[in-house]
Amino acid sequence: MTRTVSTLAAAALTLGLALPGAAQHDSATHARHAAVDARGARVMGFDQARTVHHFRLYEDGGAIDVAVRDQVDSADRDAIRQHLPHIAQMFAAGRFDAPMLVHDTEVPGTPELTRLKTAVSYTYVETPGGGRIDIVTAQPEALAAVHRFLVFQIADHRTGDGTAVGRRP
């Protein structure tokens, strides 16, 4: 059934036709993404369009990497570098208020990450374009929660990052 719906939707788009409800879905999706970006700019303190987020899943946890799109954008780069160390400290304390404010929902994995806060480390690393938070855990339940958290971020920030678990570089 899903394949049939996907095939019909692809054919309709190719022919320039709209399926019933498709425009409403696209409009609602666009509005949700615009709202996430607007809340993100408010909560994070930097322009979401002038920066890029990447979320990586690793065998021992993952990473959140944020950088400016234009290397001369020192204002947004500095804002990233101010925001991410604070976020790493909040996450280490089991506080996930910022992602909940940005996404306007309880982000998957956060209840477990709050409960298992002592089993996870969050380390800020400055990068040329901004910064990164390395997330590391050896605890299986915490690892699963980290991965749920990051997969949600990939989808809601529309990063295009893969969701396969890899090795940390």
C-alpha cells in the first residue's frame, strides 16, 4: 500500500498534478518547518538559514555539529560557539528544555537521557565554522535514547544526514 501511494504521488508530481490533500500536507509541513526555524533562531541565538546543523549517529553515541554556511559570518559563528557549550552543560545536567522549545514537543529520547544523565557525556569541541557536541555513552539504554534523539533532530531540522550508525572518526 505504501509503495502504491508513493508511486502515485511521484507520478502525480511528475505530471504536475496534485493528489487530494497533498497541498494541505505540503503547506502544513512548510509551516511546521518555518516555525521550527523561527523558534530555533530565538532559542539558539543564530540564524537557521545562515547555519547548518548535522547530527551523526555513532556506535558509542553521536554528535551535534553546527557551522556557519559562510566562513566570514563571524556573528553567527560566535553565537554557535556561545550556544553549544551551554547546551552541552544543560544536557549533562539532564535538562533538554532547549530542544523542546525549538521543536514544540517532547523530543524522543529525552526522558531516558534525563533519567540516565550520569551515563552520558557531552563534550563541546570548537570547529572552524562553529562547534560540535560529542555525545558518548557505553550504557545500552542511553545509547538507544541518544540515537532516537538524533534521528528526530535529523528529520525535524531537515539536514539530510543519514541515520545509519557509523564509527566515530
